[in-house]
Amino acid sequence: MKNNLFRLIKKRELSLNKTLKRSDIAEGSGVSRYTIWRMLSNPNHPVSARNIDRLCQYFNCSVSDLFIEED
């Protein structure tokens, strides 16, 4: 499994018509900028259930939207 965070960010940027900074996402979701950076730089980086829940709430998505199966 790898995270799909980059695509979720791009989708939200399109809907808001503005660029999101990691600090915007961190503030809005309650997930640290460091964790967001790690997720973006390494899509296989492990993420806590708490942060998964926070990101799903922030992006209004399901866990299956946040993570995709690798081939």
C-alpha cells in the first residue's frame, strides 16, 4: 500500500483554486508538517491510524482514497 496524498492535495487545490502549502494542510488537519512531508517524499511511509483519520476528515475522503494498492 502507498499513500495517494499528492493526488488528494492536487484535487483539493483545483476545487479551491489555490495552492496549498504543507503548513495549510497541517493546520487544517492537525497532522504535523513533518508527517505530511514524509508522506509526500516516501509514499510507503507508515502513518498512524490517528493521522489517517485526520487526513481523511480534512480531505473528506475514505481510507481507500488515501491509500492505493501497489502492483
